[in-house]
Amino acid sequence: MRPQSVILTFLGDHVHGRGICVSSQSFIEAFGKVGISEEATRSTLTRMVRRGLLRRQRSGRRMYFGLTPTSDEVLRDGERRIWHSGVVNDADEDRWTLIGFSLPESWQRQRHELRSRLVWAGFGPLQNGLWIAPGEVDATGVIEDLGAGVKVFAAEPRRPTDMQTLVGEAYDLAGLGERYRSFLRRWDRADPAPEAPDDLARSLMLLTGWLQIIRTDPRLPLRYLPHDWPAEKAQRVCHTLHERFRPEAARIVAGLLDTVPDESWAER
């Protein structure tokens, strides 16, 4: 697991919404439980500050780290994906968002950035320069700074379009399905993650792994997915285990957290 992903999981589950900053030593102690070294933790915290995901706040001789508007938004998105929107899209309407773009060949960096944003937002490539995503997606953040070379449409499929085939071509269903099955093989058992020292470590491993999967899941309409699609079962396992790990994880966190009030909290 990437240290930054684990840090974001920890912040989302134990810090977000509390108006506090956490000492570097607390992070080091927590992440040592999942095999992340002190050096890796410190360097990741520094990188996250540079990227605008964390802010430093000194208190006495100790350094503390708090959330920024950017990390607050990232954590809200993770919370929505895990606990609210879910992995099953059984909507009755068959609405899609289309994005078409034609960028100059010299804009290699912009083209790569746009494709990355499209995948993050749940789009799959329909054909060269045309991408599709289920539902009506607010694409404002996806196309910002790219100018007039991008067009956005809302659409519904019409005959003779074969949506089953189209979805299979635009998205890597086999790869996504295998990620869910791999999650089930690891966690759908009586004694999951026996190598972990405690329930805080198990909780961090569980949610970090789960977020890595669902952030790549575009929530395609259930009608176009294989009949044995494993996402819903994997989601039930994740939620059940999180509730099982929560009491002990919260007790451990309460014992290791060294915090101070976040001075920027009142400004948000």
C-alpha cells in the first residue's frame, strides 16, 4: 500500500471533521502497524504538504499536520463513495455523459492529464477523442483549463446501439471484476488479515484496499454487467468488517493520537 493512501484512509476515518491537527509521531506510530517505516511516513507527510494535501502547524517544539481544502474534498469524495453512493448502479434511466475532444498533437501533457481526469471521473474510451460515462456527470472539473477543444453532451442510447458490447469495449470489466474477487479472497474469511497486529491495522488495510478498487469503478449500470458481478458482495464484506474492527481501532487511535486544535478550522 502506498503510504499516502494509508494516510488518507487514517485521516478520513479518524480525523476528518474533528477540527484537529495530528502530530507526526502519531502518524509514525499508527503506520508502523502496517509496515510503513518512520522515514517513509515523514517523507510522505512532507510531499503531501508540498502537494497541498496537508498543512503544517507548530505547537511548542512539535510539528502537527492538518487538513487543507483540497484534502477535505478528497476525503469527502472517499466518504461518499464508501458509505453513500455504493458500488451498485441500478438506476432505471439509461443516461450517459459524452465528452469529445480534439487537442493539438503538441499538447501531449494536456492530453495525458485529460485522460487521467476522465478515468478518475468514470469515463471509458468509446473511440478516439470520444469518451463515455454512466449518468449525468458534472464535467466542469474534468475539462478545466483545456479550452474550447472539449465538448460535453448528455445522451441516451438508441437502436441499433448494442450497449452491452459497447460497455465491454469501453471498460476493462475483466480487470475490475478480478480486483473485487481478489478483495473477497483476502477478506471474506473467518480470520482476515491474520498478519496484522491489531484491528487498527486491519481497518487501515481494509479501507485503503477498498478505496483503491472503488475509485476505479465507474459504477456502470447493473443491467450491462455480468450476472455474477462481485461488487455488491465485496461491499457487504467491507462494511461488515469495518463495523467489526471499529471499536478496537477507535480505542487504539484514542491512545496514540497527539493533537492540537486546527487553527484554520474556523475559516472553513
